[in-house]
Amino acid sequence: MTPQYLRLALGVLEQAGPITLWLGGGGANKLYFNGEEVAHDAAYRGFGYDRTVALVSGQKGPNRVLVKSCTTSGSFSFALRV
């Protein structure tokens, strides 16, 4: 198992408010928002969209998302919708 990582910024929010994050993939995934784990899925299976959802509180200014994804076979892939 080889973990793969992707970090991206949501951008700068003009005001604080709720954000829904939808995560899908084919391997085990962990989703972090502003340094805090907000969702995880430990199952290994075929790729699927929107397997895990997290409702987070976006802060005014920059917000960070980190996805940790691990696959045992096949190609590495995941999908994140904001």
C-alpha cells in the first residue's frame, strides 16, 4: 500500500460559512480540513464518487483541504467536490 497525497486550497472566503465536502475513491481515504480530520473511509473497493461527506465550517480567509488516499491495486484516483 502506497499512500498518495494531494493538498489544495479552497481559496479565500470573504465570510465564514458552512461548506460541504464530498469525497470518493477506490481505496482508503482520509479528509482533513484546516488540519483536522473530518472524514475517513477505510474500505478498499472499486472507484465510486461521493462515498464520504463532511460538513465543515469555512473560516473567513484561506482554508486548506488535505486528502490522504491509499490504494492496493489499480490506478490511484479520487474525487473531491466542494
